[in-house]
Amino acid sequence: MSIKAKVTLVGAGPGDPDLISLKGIKAIEKADVILYDALVNEELLDYAQAECIKIYVGKRAEQLSTSQDEINRLLVDYALNYGHVVRLKGGDPFVFGRGGEEIDYVQQYGIETAVVPGISSAIGLTGLQQLPLTYRGISESFWVITGSKSDGSLSTDLYLAAESKATVVVLMGYGKLAEIVEIYRQRNLHNLPIALIQNGSLPNEKVVLGTIDNILDESIEKRVGVPAIIVIGEVVAKHRSFQHIKEKALAL
């Protein structure tokens, strides 16, 4: 029987295994090979067939345990030799997940491709915290920006976003929090609300709220680490725990 090569990119969501789509689970169940990232909850692998080959190609923060070029080659090699490969990625494959690059590479070899969208941490984690990215009279739009470009530098889009009233969500940017804060300080937005969400949707989730002026101290005090997203904007004040920050500021 001839092998039918196929690669399906599946978004696993922000962490909680229950946040993957039913279509995503069905793809996992049919996979001959699964290549999965560090931010994927490994409980999802339990849906795979017993004979399915599972390969960890972890990518976390700004570190790669497997290079992107190698991942691209593995997708093609396993598809041609085993059949249906599921590329299981945290969040959504097309939101800073390099899904577009992987699809482009695979399609060069005439291999069938498909995509199952996932819940991006940008909208999933804020939603779980009941933080509306848009809110009538407060925020008319939102930006989702990478905190670090491929060369390691801060995205210049952050400077543009800071000039707007939009909600700004920064992914993979916690290591550059001080630089991001400085951009807003230079624009005299010292009291602008900001939130840090670490390990969002998981049992060890940590949420730290503050303002541009005090978030660095808060992040150190609360021992925030990666993976974490940054949310900046007036809508952060809608968080149910933000009232005590307002009261603390008034008391100073």
C-alpha cells in the first residue's frame, strides 16, 4: 500500500488541554507521526494511536532545542516515509508560531497540507482573565506583537503601538520587559495599567497587575518568569483584582 503524505498544523491552544478544538483532537487521533513543541500540554498525546511516533522538537521562549530548518526537514521526511504528520504547536500555528514558514517548506515537495487553528494566548489568556481586549469607549483595537525579532532585537512596532490607545499584547517579550516599560515611560504613560500572565490557563498560572511605573518591581517581588505574556492598556483596569492597585496608588 502506498503512503499518502500529509502534514497538518494543529494549534494546541495556550496550555489547558481542554482548550484544543475537537478537530485538533481528531487530527491527533489519525496521526502517524506527531512533532510537538515545549508549550504543548503532553496530555494531548494520549489521544494518539499506540503506534504513533511522537517526537519532541521543543521551542520555548527564545531558545530552540531543534532548529527551524531541522523541523522543516523532519516534517517532509516523516510525511514521505510514514504518512500523516501532525505538527502540534502551542497557541495558534499562524500567530508567531512559524506555521507559515513550515507550510511553505512542505508544499515545495508536493505534500498535502492542512491547518487546524488554535486559541492564541493573546486572546485566550486575556479572555480567561476576563480582560476584554476591546471595550466600547476605552479601546477600539488591539495589537499583538512579538517581543523579540529573529535577530533578538525589540520589535519596532512597539514604538508605534505605544502611540495609540489600543490594547497591546506582547508575546515572547518578558525578557525585554524593562525596554518595553521604558518606551511607555518616555511617552509619560506612567499610570497606564499593565498585566503579566505566566503559565496562563494552567494550575500554576500567575497573574501580576500593575502600572507602567511599578510593574518591574511587582514582577520581581512576585517572581514572574517565562512563559508569560504582557498586556498593556486601559482595559487591564477591568480586571477584577485591579481595584486594590487603584486604592494603593491613592494612598501614596
